[in-house]
Amino acid sequence: MPENKNLVLSNPAEEINGEIVVAPEVIEVIVGIAASNVPGVYAMRGTLASNVTELLGRSAHDKGVYLSSEEGDIKIDLYCYLNYGVSVPKVAVDMQKKVKQQVLYMTDLELSEVNIHVVGVIPEKTVLPDLDELFDAEDEED
């Protein structure tokens, strides 16, 4: 029989009406959204399946997020691309803080580790000149 990977939340109230159980995928989505909203983060690294899903118009918020849980310790590994020119340590620390804060706020779970793996830096897009404007400018000179 497969092991149950769901996380059981503690009930802060003395009234216990039952268990509150959260699937690991829910934590991954929370982490993915929180991390991608940090300034300086270009995108999270995805798999082929998540990239195809996004092409079809559906967001894969858990891409680039890997969760492991051992003896009550929850560890997160985030794989991301950053914008060129940002301070990598500052953005990484901001990601760690934001992720821990959001998971604690939304689930009352404390993360033991949030490991940031920067897999690439994306340069700013260069603005290409509009060809119509370029040719109009040449016509005016003649």
C-alpha cells in the first residue's frame, strides 16, 4: 500500500472537529506563486510537461518546485531564472523569506529549508526598430 504523503495541519483551536489534510501539491503551488512574484525572478524552471501545459493556456504554478518531507521537516528546492542585472543573493534571500512567510500564513506549516537554485540569467529584450518607421524615415530623406 502506498505511503500517505499528505500533510496534516495542527488545529490551533481547542475544538477538534476533524483533521485538516493538505496535499503536497498544494504546498508546491503556494511556493511557486510566492517565489515567482518576487521582483527579479524571471520565471521558474519547468519540465517539458509543464511547458506544454502553459502553451495550452493553463498555468503550471508548481513548476520548478520540489518538496521533500522527512520526520516533520519540510524542505523546498526552487529552480529559477533571474533577470539580468539583479543581485542574486538579495533576490534569493527575498524568495526564501516570501516563500516561508506565505506557507506559514496559508497553512500554518514552518519550512525547515528553502534552497534556491539559480539555473540561468535572462537578459533584457532588445527593442527592435519598427521596419515601417525605418523605411518611412528613409523616404523622407529623399
